[in-house]
Amino acid sequence: MNPTLLQIKTVSTPNLGSLSFFEADHDIPFPIKRIYYIHGVAKNIQRGAHAHKQLKQLLFCPYGSVKIFMDDGHDKGDVVLDDPSKGLIITPCIWRDMLWLVENSVLCVAASDYYDEGDYIRDYNEFITWINR
Ligand code: T46
């Protein structure tokens, strides 16, 4: 599996820190309809255990470190988001789990569509059936 990593554009100013940014359609290959973020998570907690049928996402971690496990039904891979300028694009039909390596890490998602529970596959066997349909 070949995850698509994005180096998020970052402007550093001496003594003032850094500013990172991305623009829909210009820097990421889809329009953004929703932003959400997961926070207040203890170390070693794992979330996820689902795939999306249509949703495209950019994941990034502005604070902390979160490991993303991905499975397309054939290959598996993982990426550690441990730098605010590191982004991970996840295309549809990828089973994912997210493991908090550092307490209170913030995982942000820019998503191509509004929330729709019908877009989730939360059962792994159903996921395998879906990708082989
Ligand atoms: C994903 C990973 C990276 C909403 O009501 N609206 C929303 O926009 C979202 C994203 C979730 N929810 C509700 C659905 C559940 O009742 O929030 C609750 C927790 O969602 P979930 O268990 O799916 O959370 P994670 O951390 O397993 O997954 C989330 C996203 O849901 C998912 O799209 O790819 O982050």
C-alpha cells in the first residue's frame, strides 16, 4: 500500500514559530465540506475501525503524535503523524485505525463531504465484501 503523504506548506518566522496552511483544490485533490478534530484522548487509545465508501480525507496532527493504520483489503500500511506539517490523504475504501502515541494529541480531518453515517462501513467482513463487490 502506498499512502499519499502531503507536506503541508509551512511558513516559519524567526522567534515567532510557524504557520501551516493548505487550500482546497489547490493543495489537496478535493473540495472541503467539513472539518473535524479529535482531542482529549489518552495515550494508547485506539479509535477508528471503519472505512468510508465515498469520503476523501486529509488527516493531520497539529499537536502530538498519532499512528494511522490502513488496510485496503489487500495491503496494509501505517503512517505516524508526528509533525504539524505532515498530512495524509486517505481515499475511499481504506479500513483505518488511529492509535494515540502521545496523550492529548489532536487529530484533525478535512473531509470532502458532510457527515453521513451511511458512508461508514464499521464491520470488517462487510468491508471486504464491499471492496470485492
Ligand atoms: C474518520 C476518523 C479519522 C458526528 O456526529 N459528526 C461527524 O462529523 C463525525 C466525524 C462524527 N460524528 C459522530 C459519530 C459518532 O457517534 O461522532 C461519534 C464518534 O465518531 P467515530 O466513532 O466515527 O470516531 P472515530 O474517531 O473512530 O473516527 C473519526 C471519523 O468518524 C472518521 O470519519 O475517518 O475519525
